[in-house]
Amino acid sequence: MPGEKITLLLQDKIYHAVTDHEGYFLFDIVPPEPIVSDALYFGLPLSAGYAGDQAAAVAEVMIPPAGAEYGVISDIDDTIIQTGATSIVGMLKTVLLANAFTRLPFEGAADFYRALQKGRNGINNNPFFYVSSSPWNLYDLITDFMDIQELPQGPLLLRDFGIRSKTFVTHDYLGHKFKEISQVLETYPHLNFLLIGDSGEEDPVIYHEVVRHFPGRILAVYIRDVKNEAKRKVAKEMGEKIHAMGVEALVTDSSVEAMNHALSVGLIS
């Protein structure tokens, strides 16, 4: 519903936003006082008035607690979900015919992610952010899949992808992911991050640029090998360049190998 006024209550102060032409809204707020929470998530009350009625909801908001050791920024397709994104036919079959229960996870990925959320101290307070070129239309499918597989919750930063969208024409995969990852890093300047992606698209190139633009902020880069020789070569080259900048980098098709590496460098216990 476009043009609707949304009200948010935060620290006894009221904020307003108006929905866009697709019915989405955004609050960009600098709280007058820091929001301190021991848990990753807490609720904020929202209300909206339309057609003479009132609607209310509680929004889930994630703020990394002070005790978080690091954050994790992860791709989705062919990183945690088997989609065959390197094949147009395979990807369309998965997107159009599969649901949250039939989509297949990569073996061990959920265990690896849960271990990273616990980190070294064993407390589930390391935040996850999922940055993907998938369109917002798949939001429900992705969140249902993540719930079923018991993957760590986290904000999904997807693409506006449609007939009227400029991104439908330009396919600006690199630009979208780099912009969203940069925004996460700039939003949490005191938190270092891990980057997890796959070799099927441009993740190795994007992550190399992230490491270059944010020196000292990336602890490790993990790239899932999609077993394409040309793409594996690019991923290995980018991994070597990342490692030369003093950042741990691993290209592998095994979640167990990734977990053992994270253990060896002290990221998990």
C-alpha cells in the first residue's frame, strides 16, 4: 500500500516514515541514546493507519551486542543453498519448482554457521548478514529455508529485481553486493567481519575489493568451490591476492575443511 504513514516508538520518541510505491518503508535513525542489549534481537513497536483502521506490529531489530567477537557477511545462492546459479536452466528449475522444504542445503553449512555465531566464547551473539543478488520476491522462501535448516537469523539484503527495475537490465551484481557489504561495514565500524561466498559468480572479485577498501576489517574469506575449472582459477587467484594482504582466505567445497580452518586460526572453539 503506497503512501501510508508508519509510526515507530523508540526511547519514548516517535518517528514517522511513508511507504513507497511498492508499500515498503525505511527508518534511518540515529538514536539519542545508545541501544544496549545482551541479545542480538529485540522488538520495536510499529503502527500504521489506513482506511480509518489501525494496524500494529512488533519489528525484529538486530543490534550486535558489545560482546560480539566478529560479524559474518554471507552470500546465499550456491553458498548455503544449492541453486545451480552457474546454470540458467538449473537455477530457473530451482527457483520456479522448489520450495523451502525441497531446496537442498550444502552439507555441513548450517553446522559451520552455528559454530561461527558461537565464536570463541560459545555465546550466540556474533551477528550474521546475508547479502545476495536474489530478488526480494524470494524473501519468504529464503527465510523459511533458513528456519528449516536452523541457520543463524540475520538481515537479508537482496536486490530490487523486476521488469521496471534498472537492475533487471544492467545486472549490476558486483555493484549491488559491494554497496551492501560496504554499508554493513560502515554501520558497525568497531566490528570486524568474515566474508563467505562461492566461486560461481563474482564473490571472489567483490571480496578482494572489500578487503582492499577496508584494510584491517576482514578476518577471513571463505569461498565455496562450485567445481567449475575457470571459476576455480579466478577464485584461487583472488584468494592468493587476499592472503597477500594479510587476510586468511580458503577456497574449498567442504564445510568441514572450512570449519577446521576456522578452528585452526582461532575463530571458533
